[in-house]
Amino acid sequence: MPVRLERPTLRRADEFLQAVRRSRKLHRGLVSAPDSADRFLHYVKTAKRKSHEGFLVVEASSGGIAGVVNINEIVRGNFQSAYLGYYALEPLAGSGLMRQGLALAIEYSFKQLRLHRLEANIQPGNQRSIDLVKGLGFRLEGFSRRYLKISGRWRDHERWAILAEEWRRS
């Protein structure tokens, strides 16, 4: 099943919010997805900023939303780097669609945005996410204690990164 990346728009709000509700158990303690109309509107607006790129991962034949990929805090100049955030949505989680969507977003980051580096910060217990980035060529670079506040708690994260030249070789 091929996927495409689609910019988030308000016309997808109801479908997105239903998928987020179905995904509560999957996301618990790992991600705080927009779960209200106001939060989704804020996400759509944020995805339009120069320092952010947001995408829905959409299963091509059905048009169903499989997940989200965000390229956050894009820094230009000598850095040319950004943070990669992503999460799957039920009922398509675990189907391999996020791997395809993430690969498309990485390709976009390095070719269209001309970034040099992408970093993904992942909680140590999130093995599915770690396996996903490892399979795409990311390398473990370090550990950050109490790095991000998710669901009201500061949580440790591993720092995984990939460089543009590593992506081209893979």
C-alpha cells in the first residue's frame, strides 16, 4: 500500500480527531497529539511557519490518515538542521505505512529543504519507534535526561540522527 504526504488542512479535522481518539492507548505517555478542534487548528497554523513543515501520512488508495510527520524547529545558516516528530494513528498503525511516510519526509527534508541533519528524540521504552528510525539509517547519538514534557511528565529520550550524506548512501 503506497502512501503520500499531505499538508494538514481544516477539511481533515473531523477525520483526524476521530483517529486521535482511536489512538489514545497507542499514544499514552508517548505523544500528545492534537485532540480538539482548537488544537488541530493550532497544528495546521504551526505547520505553515517557516520553521516547521507538517504532513499527514495518507494511504493512497483509501485516503485514510495513517499518521503524522513533522519537521520541527528548522534552523538555517551553518546548522541546516531540524527535529523530526512522528506518530501513527489507528487503525492503520503497525501496517508499515509510517515507514514509507517517514522515508518520504526525510527525502523531502534533504532534497527540497536542503537540510544537512535530522534528529529524532525517542523515549527509551518506545522500541517500535527506535526500530523504525534504525531501519531508516538513523544512528544513536546520546541520551537526554528529562528532555521533553509529554502528558504532564518530563521524560528521558534517546537522540537519534541521520545526515544527508548518510541518507543518500542508503
